[in-house]
Amino acid sequence: MVNVYLDKDVDLSELGDQVVSVIGYGTQGRAQALNMRDSGVSVIVGLRPEGSSWKKAIADGFEPQPIPKAASDGTIVHILIPDVEQPEVYRKEILPNLASGKTLGFSHGFNIHFRQIVPPSNVDVVMIAPKSPGARLRELYEQGFGVPSLVAVYQDFSKRAKRRALAMCKAIGSTRAGVIETTFKDETESDLFGEQAVLVGGLMELIKNGFEVLVESGYAPELAYFEACNEMKLIMDLVYKSGFSGMLRGVSDIAKYGGLVEGPRIIDGHVRQNMKSLLQDVRSGKFAEKWSSNPDRSKKELQDLMKKMDDHQIEKVGRDIRKMSGLE
């Protein structure tokens, strides 16, 4: 069984003499910085002075600092910029200002686990990983609740790393829901697999292929969009709220029967083998090498893939359907 920590288990005073420098102010950086500040934690925001987030941080009441100064002034340096940018920023702007006894924080274990960042032995290295987008993290915090998080310790120089990491989880509101203890390895590998095989890659390909089969078989693209994509959210909302059994009890009997009988015909043993092969690429570091070995190439490839997706028929039809639904 995993360890789960709640508000009653965690002492926020562990951060009483700490200064958390949040590096980056994207969706996670902004939410975590605001939540920690509202929990009474001393927070600095470290950004590139010419970056687009500088004015946003000022508007939120922070006095942002250049990354080297934020890294120097903070006792906890919490790195929340994109994974592919972290190694260079770490080497050039953070490492020279990383004094003994400080804490390096992350919200994804990728760069530590795959040794894109190799921290010195005289610092703590921790992870707090909220299991939601930043906007949802902030929204639930303001409502008096929180989203679950994962917590992990990679390096415990101070012998207080876990307590401080849990205090950071409490400061962003996650102990209100529950914080699950894991490792950098398990978080990284399961996260990459989930994104690629199910949540992003698998889901998009399932929807896209369903749409294409219907259109190629002569059905109107608008009808295909409703059946293959639009109703996916309604089903997933039911799953999110009540699990698979609750979802099944919320749909028609013919949908129950068809899904349970014919679903395994689509997601079959061949798909399962592909998933196992993908997981092996994740665990071996093959995917990390593909993504990180040449960041410029990876960014260009990603831009090309995004352009291809933007131009797909399902996106053109989807924009019209979303306008009809009042979503755009």
C-alpha cells in the first residue's frame, strides 16, 4: 500500500524559515506560486526579464526577479519551466547559485530520472506533482479544497527533505485531498506512458481514427464529430465522477452491451503489445533520448506535428461544432 498524507499529517511550519523561488510562471508556476503565497509561504518568482510572464507576475502582486537572483535568494528553488528547457537553464542560471543545503524542487521527475540534470550531493532534491492542470489547482484551492499530488524525495541531504516537500504539498492545497508518496522513477515512467498510450496519444488516435472511418464510409463530418469526439467528454465526465461502472449505469443498455462486447475487439491484444513496447521505450530512456538529445529538432518536429493536427478535418469541423455549442 502507498503512503497517503492529509492536512493533519503535515506541518506547514517546515517552510517557516524557507524562501521558495518558483522558476517559471506558466500554468503550474503561477498556480503553485499563488497558492503557496496565499498559504503564508515566502515566495519569489524567477523569470527571464524579457519573457511574456514578467508582466503577468507583476499583475498578480509579485516582484519577479531574474532567474539567477531568484535562485540565489531562495532556499527552495522550485523549477517549473518546460522540461526541455530545464537542463540549460539549470546549468547556466541555477547551479552557480545553488549553495549547500538548498532544496531543488520539481513537479515532474523527467530531468532528474534521465540524468539531464545531475544535482550536487549537498542539496535536497524533491518533487511535488499535482495531478491536474494549473488552472484547476488554483481553482480548487480558492474553493477551499485541492487536487491530489504525488510527492517524492530523490536526495535527502538535510534529513528534512520529505517534511519540506510535504509542507510544499500542503501549501498548494494538495493535502486537503491527499498526497501519495512515490519515487522520481515511478512518477516519470508512469506519467510518460499514460500521456502517450492513453491520455493524449491513445485518446487522440482513437477519436481521429473513429472520425476518419465514419467520414470515409460516407457519413457527414459533422455527424462523425459528434459520435467520435463531442460525446467523449460526456462519457469521461461520468467516468471521472463515478468510475466505469457508474458510467455504464448512466448510458443506455445498448451502449452498455455494445461497449462491453465490442470494445475489446478494438483495443485488443495487439494494442496491449504496442503499449508494452512503448513502456519499454520509456523505461529504457529511448523516448527521453528522442525528446531531449536535440531540443531544437524536437521543437521543430513538434511544430510540424501541431500544424498537421491543426489542418486535420476533425479540427475544422470541430471549430464549427464548438461555435454551435457556445464554446468558442
